[in-house]
Amino acid sequence: MKYEPRDINKSLDSFWGQEVTLSGWIDKKPKKLGKGIAFATLRDFNGHFTQVLARDDLADSLRSAQVEDCVAIKGRIMERHALKGDETTKRWDLVVSEYTILNQSSEINAQLESLRSTPNEFPPQYRFLQLRLQFFQNALKKRALAAQVVRDSLISKSFTEIETPLLFKSTPEGAREFLVPTRRADRFYALPQSPQQYKQLLMASGIKNYFQLAKCFRDEDLRADRQPEFTQVDLEMSFADMKDVQDVVEGTVKRVWEEVNGEKIMTVEGDEGVRDGYLVHLTYEEALSKYGIDKPDLRSTVVIENLSGLATAKEDMAFPEFEVCVLRGAMFKDGKKKKLPGKLFDDAEYRNRKPIIIPIKTQEDVDNYLEKFSPIADIHEPAAIRSKLNIQIGDVIAGSTRATLSYENPTPLGRFRQLAISEFPNQWQRDASFVGAWVEDFPLFSPQELETESKTAYPQYDLNTLQSTHHPFTMAKPEHYDLLATDPLSVKGEHYDLVVNGVELGGGSRRVHDSELQRYIFTEILRVPDPDRLFGHLLHALSMGCPPHAGLALGFDRMCAMLIGSSSIRDVVAFPKTQNGTDMVVESPSEVSDEVLKAYHVKKLVD
């Protein structure tokens, strides 16, 4: 995030010689220009800047102003000629005739100017001051415009905006919930992780197309793209399938990009090119095989090459696929050798095991790189591999093994590719700012991963304990129904993700609309205890002629962050929480007295 002042002199052309009143804040400590003359910079509520000139007694008043004083300044717009190089540029000054302090700032100038010079280190308790900066003013305005475009787009497609309750019930959906005590000793609300069950109830209620900009809550560890409360564009369509939802969502997202940013979301075409038009569709297995992750950044042309037909993986035979990833010319820049980034080789950057990474520095490395993969693979066709890869001095090659249907996400080479993209900006890039795709055909269920003592170990799974890859309401592909009873890990779901620039912008699915099938998934596959107590409301609604339906949720905060070029959703949330879930502006969460807690049958635990 960068703080960049902007001038509004051009917008004052039509006011030359006229008297106007401008309101805003003193942006910099006013300075003395000469005897009886002072100037200052006024910043308005759009983050725009105007130079203000005051003379005589007004100059003394202006010089006494503090940074962030809220003021109204009346004056005449007068032309000034600023010499820039050999050219004279027309500029404007507001020559003060009346100066009014609306509210003084209590902080001293040096502190405030220091805060603005390092905006990324702005103390969170001063968020209300940080929001005055042009970057954040623009960010919040773009967010508001994006919300308007979403609403316009969906309403034009006959969607009905419906608010669903924020006081829900506790149900197991993956993440930890926020519980809300009540004055009944044995009853709690839960804040919704998403409106998933309510929107399925709306489909049973005869609503054709529903949407809302929904508040969701998850008690998770925080990071740049995660907050305990967040907003998603939630939508559902009855009598609809995957393609119906994808067409609506793709059209809406593209419209947001074009109307808010004036840009297009492109998609891949072949190995190198991009094109406008409908987004490509990748299967989960294609994405994992080619890019090593189910949300690939398709701006990069770097791909993973599977060499299993030419080599055999060693060690754990549950991971039989041997593959490599080549970074062409990574060791050179502008014809000169450069140091490779340490992150690429850091064990801590890899979730499980790190691939074998080989910098090709000499001709000897070119001749012998295959031998260095001997700990993990037997090479059967070295000549064919050399011909296929055409490794040159300056390249970096990484190799690893993975499962044929990988539950590692990302795979070791997928993580290597991620690091390469971030550590080598603008290298191996397609000519597009935003590149998207649909990823489909996910496994409907995944085995529970077991804890391992070493990061170098292969991951281990409990194949008898299954969890939903997406959520437990996702429908199986019709051709896989029979496998639910015999081989649930082979079942693919009708789950689809919209991925843009390596970010999962949204995910959705066709839903289970048959109550008996939903009950079977709960009891026989996921082994949910007492599903009728937890989900009886939904099972009952599904049994009463609920139509087939499908939907999707877009991460609205993530989308807005991408629109302003930020990797952090904090930049598009007015009052975000800190890393430990605290709002430093209002000091929440806060303590509650024992007397208040008593009414809710809650006691504090004292260590």
C-alpha cells in the first residue's frame, strides 16, 4: 500500500477568479513564505490537495494550525505560474479571505506526519485517521461501487436480495464458530459461518434466485486474507445446475472488473497466450498435475512436467508420480548471473517435504542433474528426459513425487511454483493483469490427514475417516452415485471454484436436494452424530418437494482487495481486526462483569 497525494488544481479551472469555500484537513504543517505570507496544503474528503495562501493576520492564523485540524477556508481561486524545468505550468492557489477552525487536532504535528510517512506501520488504534488517506478513501469507494455493480448485475438477472439471520445454531461445518450465550442456561446461538443452510431453505421456500451480501463469522487464526468476520456475495438458484450458476457469476465478476477498474479478466489459451471470452475449465486433477495446486496463478507460464512414463518413483509407493518443474533462465538477469532467492530453498516454506532443487550453474550440472534425483526416482529413459526438458545453464530444476490423486494441496512442486512466481516478479508472465479459470471435478470426500513428526515425511491419511472436500451439502456427480456406497473416496462432486490470479475468488456446488441421500452422507460417510438434531430443519425442508438447486459464494473482501491491487483484505475493510482478533479502535473484545455474565449462566475460568 502506498500513500500518494493528488492535486485538484485542474478541477478548479472553471472557478478561476471566483470565491469558493473548501472544507477538509490541514495536511502538512503550515510554513512561512515571506513577511506576512504563509501557505499550507488542504486535503479534502476525497484525498485531493489544494495549496492555500494567506496574508497578514490570516497568515498568522494559518501558521498556528496543526496537522489534521478540520477547517473551512473561504478564498479566491488565483492563477500561479510554477516553473518546472524550462516550462511554465499553470497552477492554482486558494488565496484566503476567511479561515475557520471547525475542530482542532489534539496530536502534535511531528507524530501525525510520521504516521503518514509510514502508512503500513500505522498504529491500529488510529485507523480512523488512516482512513482519511487517499489510498483508503479510494479503496472504500471502490468497494462501495463493486457492491453496487454486483447488485445491479444480479437484480437484472431476476435475483431477489434476501437477508438471512445472524443468530443461527451450532452445526459442524469445518471451522470453529462464535457462540452467543442466551439467558437460558442450556441454549446458545452461533454466528453463521455462511448462510448455506438458510439459502437452501429459501430454495425449498420457492425462491427462484436468491442473493445477499452476507456477513459471515469464523473463529480461525488470522492472516492477510482472513478476518473473523467477512463479507461474501452469496447466491443460490433453484431448478439450476453448475453451468447456470457459472454463467451468472462469470458475467457478474467480469462486469465488476470492467465497471470498477476498466479492465478485463482474461483466460489462458495454449501454453503461452491469453484471450478474452469465456473462462477455461480445468479439472482438479489437471490443476494439480500441471500447476500443483487447485487455485493456480495462471498469469505465469511455468508448468509442472510429469515424467512418470520415463522414471519410477521410489520410497513411498502411495506417491508414484515423479514430476519436475523448470525455471528457465532463473539464474540470469539482463545477461548477468544473479543470486537465487533463499525462500526457494527454505524448508520452512514447504508444508510437508521440500522438492529436490538443482541450480544449473555449469555444463557439468547440465550433464549430471538427473543423478541428483536418485533418492526419489529411478530414471529409465535419461535421453528422452533430456530431450524433453532441454535443460540449459542458468535454469533451476526441481523434482518431487506425489500421489496420483493428490490430497496434498499444494503439492511440493505446487508450492515451489508459488514461491517462484512471488520471488521472480514479471518473469515467465503472460501478457495480462488478471487471468481466471474454473476448477471442477473435485473429490467429494477427502481422508483425514494424520499428524507426522517430521516435515520431511510423506503425509499419512486415515482412509476410514472422511471429511467433505467442500461442504457436506455438495452433490455427487450423477455417474458416481453408486460409488457412494462402495468407494466414497472415488466419488467426484459437482463443486466448482472460480480462481483469479491464484486466488480462490469463489466456490460453489450443486446441492444435495434429496433428504435421504443427505441423511446417508451424514450418517454413513461423514459419521455425523445425531444429524436430525443438528440438521433436522434442513432434512425436513428437503423432504417437502425441494427443487434441485445450485449456488456459489464469492469472497467479496478478497475481490475488492484484488481490485485495488492489494494482497490484504484489511485494506478494504473499514475497521479490521488485528492478528489476535482485536479491534484496537473500540477496544473489543472487552471484559464483561460477573454480574452481567451471571444472567447468561457464564462463568470466567481463572488460571
